Amino acid sequence: MVELKTPDELEKMRVASAIVASTLELLRKKVKPGVSTMELNRCAEQEIRRRGGQPAFLGYRGYPAALCVSINEEVVHGIPDAGRKIGEGDIVSLDLGVVWDGFYGDAAITVAAGRVKPEVAKLLKVTEQALYRALKTIKSGARLGDVSHAVEEFVTPTGMGVVRDFTGHGIGRRLHEEPSIPNFGQPGTGVVLKSGMTLAIEPMVCLGGAEVIVKNDGWTAVSADGSYAAHFEHTVAVTENGCEILSAIQD
């Protein structure tokens, strides 16, 4: 069942999502060659707790860290490691969740470390643009398939692969709620969106094929063909005329 949030519950999600956004902005500035992925994780956890939140990912289904750090061909759920250093030309996906007063926020960005190849820069741009194309379709009365289709329709002509094995999701009292939100689909189908729904929209795109495999650690998902991958995500609330991006960076 898809839950509608009350104004009080939405306010709690705004706080959780604001902590996510500000922490990701802090991490973005720390993504540089030579920095370890564990250093990013420590920074994330410290900032979340300083702001009065709790790391949503730490211990979730046994996940061992506060932050997912996925580099290059890693699509999602990369585990921080003190021995893993970011290299020049890497792209680094940072996925972060926060719980505040019982409600969740979740967002992700992909950041280039130094100079990257033109096709990799395009991958980042296309994936982020796909997220905002999807967000433009969200409003009360729209269908979930409209959101999913917006990502697929934008990405497919570029020749890049839209990951199908992982999806966006509802979010609120739990990190993952109904509905599941694929990044592909038919417009005019699926759940009817209503004001008060809260959703995590998260395109995941590979420079090559869309297939992914999960490594032996049970978490890290990588592109099957070894091509680079990008991931962008926002937590949003459906409104009558559009959506409110709860995890937007506040000026």
C-alpha cells in the first residue's frame, strides 16, 4: 500500500532529506584523487550525527557503512574500504540515507575526480538530466509509468544502458516503501500519483549495456561489461502541480 504523508510527516522528511543534501554537498568537495572511500564514509557519518540524524544505511540488511561509494563500473552499493583510493579520472557515486525522528531521506550524486573522458562526462550529464526529466512528469494525477518512461525515453537514444535490476522506491517511515519505481516503462500505466506521496527517483545508467552483476561481497553491483556507470537520486513529495524536491541543496 502506498502511504500518503501528513504535513507533519513531510516536515520530518524535509529535515532528513536536508541532512542528506548538505552531507552530499560536503562529500562532493572531498572527492579527489588519493582520498579513500572509507574517509568519505567517516566524513558522512560524522556530519549526519552532528546534524542530529542517524545513518539510514548503517546496519540496513547487514550493510556495514553509512555511505555507499561506487567507483567507475560499480553501479550501486559499493562498500567503503580504507585501502580503496580514488584515482585521477575516476567517477564516484555517493548514495546516502538519513533517518530523522522516524522518517527517511535518500539521495545520490556521481562526481568526477579530476578530468574524465568526454564520453564519461556525457554519461554523468545524461544520467542527471534523466533524473530531472523524470521529476518534471510528477504531479497529482500522473501515472507512475510516466515517470519511468521519462528516464528510458531520454537515455535510450544516447546508446547508453538503463539499469533494470535496481529501481527507485517509495520512502517515508521506512527506507524502502511501495511503490517500486523502474527506470523504464509505459506512459499512462501504473499507480496514480497523489499529493502526499513521497518517492525516491534514481536513474542508474551504464555507458555500455544495462546488465549488472553483484560481486562476491553480496552488495557491490557492477556493469556486466565493465563500462562506467552513474547514479543520481532525489527524494521528492508529490504535489497538486508538480513535486517538491526534498533533497535539493539549499542555497
